[in-house]
Amino acid sequence: MRLPRRAAAAVAVAAALTASAACAASEPDPRPSAQRKQALDKPAAADSTPSAERRPFTISFGGDVHFEGVLRNRLNDPRTALGPIAPVLRKADLTMVNLETAITTGGTPAPGKQFTFRAPASAFTALKAAGVDVVSMANNHGMDYMESGLADSLAAIKKSKFPVVGIGANDTEAYRPFRRVVNGNRVSIIGATQVLDAEFVNSWTATPGKGGLASAKNEDRLLRAVRQARKNSDTVIVHLHWGTEMQKCPNPAQLSLAPKLVKAGADVVVGGHAHILLGAGYLDNSYISYGLGNFVFYNSNPATTGRTGVLTLTIDGRKVLKDQWTPATIQGGVPVPMAGSARTQAVADWRALRSCTGLSTKP
């Protein structure tokens, strides 16, 4: 049974009013789906078995998110921080974005970096309130405030209990997948970054004895994580930070890694970094999205970096049955869904991006 959205929203607002950011993980999920409640009550342990009543589920993806600049003030009310895109995010059974910032209010900025991003732990409250279930912090800003910022980020993740992939106190944690049973499907999501500044590759990459990010530059380690997840999952998803800034077609590193991930067992590979949208489609029986663009971002050009949207996939086990693009434009730092003829044209434009990817419209 699905609760009326207005009633569910009222419950979420009431909970948010009575809970602090530190208790974000204990707030009721603002989504109205009774099926989601069932999934939350049944965590996907490593030895979980697929349900005999397995049925398709939906998962939505947004692009890069931070809370710098004009966006910082939006965290004054985390319940509405993501603006009018939130209802779109809440519709899916699962929703994921790339959190491109360190979660800290202190620390020392990474030396020599032109742009460094950080946000308080209320960012997790804002994402949860908007319907986001899991984020990746494996990106070229995840450790912008170096080791002390990493320690703060890990502490905030632990305190909030908000699901984060791609970062950890060692490589086991950083490459560990988020797991959840959704409509009987055992879903695993791994986060990693293919983009790291050369001077930070060693210091930012998680190893057995050091905290950091899951690096896709260590392909063997990433592929091993995918193969391991394949053993006990119905659906394996890899979220990557990859691509070349402002380049509308996938670069050689992306084109090289995608088939390796598919061969290792990934059913879906999604990600971004380029600040603009890239094409999506099928590689054999797996679904690849090369670039989701900016999403909640302070800097946008209406014709390029301000074009964004939500990718929603309908999945049954290893089969991606359907893709849907909900186009939006970034206004005041947040995505605003499009309507009418502009929406229709934006969907057509998004599908046309596939032309230089080598991907197919169908499996």
C-alpha cells in the first residue's frame, strides 16, 4: 500500500522539525512508498537470497552536488535545500547522486587546488529530505581538505548513518558496496573515481593501511570489488567520477574502463565530472551513462553546464528494462524540472548525445 504523498510529506516535515542534523539517519524516509519501507526493514546482507516475488524496481541518478557559494544558505533549511527537483527524486525506489565535497567545517585546503569544496554535515540532512538514499564521495573534491577533512567526513558519515560509498578508513571500506534489497532484488552499488589530480593520487587513494577514496585508476582493485559483488547480488551498479571537463563525448579512459566493468559483472555504470551531459545507452546487456552533468551546483551556463536532469532506470535483476530522462535547468544553483515543448526538446537532445558513445538504444 502506498501512502498519499501529502501525508507522507507531512510526516517527513514533522520529523525534520523535531530532529537535528546529527540525528538525520533516524528521521523517517520522506518517500511515500510502502515498498521502500519494506526494503528498509530488510537490509541486504551479503548472504541474502533473492526473493521468489522479485519484481522490477526504479533507481534515479542525479549528477554532481555541492553546497558552496549561493547554495550554502540553502542549508539553513535542509528540508527544502534541493528545491523543486525533490519530488522527482522521491518517486524512485532508490535515488543516488555524486556528493562532490568534503564534509567538514575545518581542515586545511588541498595545496595548489584552484577550487576546494566543503559543506557541513547538514548536507546529509538536506539530501535525505529530498529523497536521496545514497551518495558517492569518490571524486576529485572528496578530500579537498586533506586528511583532517577526511577524518571529519568519516565521522559525519558515521554519526548521520547516511549511506556513502567510495570513501573509507581503508580500501575495504572505500570499495565496499552499498547494499539493499529492493522489491526482492539484491542491489549493490560501488563508487569510485577515475579523476584525481596527479599530485594527490597517492595521498587520496585508500589502501589497506590508509584512509581515502576508491580509485578507479587502480583498475584491478575496482574490478575485484565488482566481481565480488556479482557473486551475491542481482543488480550490480558502479558509480564513477570520470570524463573530461566540457568534453561532450567519452574520453579514451572511459571507453576503456566501461567494457572491463561490464565483463566483471556490472549491470549499470553511471557517473559524471565533465560539468555537461554525455550520452547513455546499452553496452551489450549493460547500461552505461557517461555523464550526468552538474546537478546542485553554484556555477551554470543555461546553454551548457546548466543543463541537467534525472536519469531513472527500471531494472529487474540484471535487466535494465527502461531508461527515462527528466530534464531540468539549474536556476539559483538547484535543478528546476522542465515542462511542455522545452521538455520534449531537451529529452530529444539528451538522447542525441548517444551518437558519439558507441552505445546502443537497446540491449
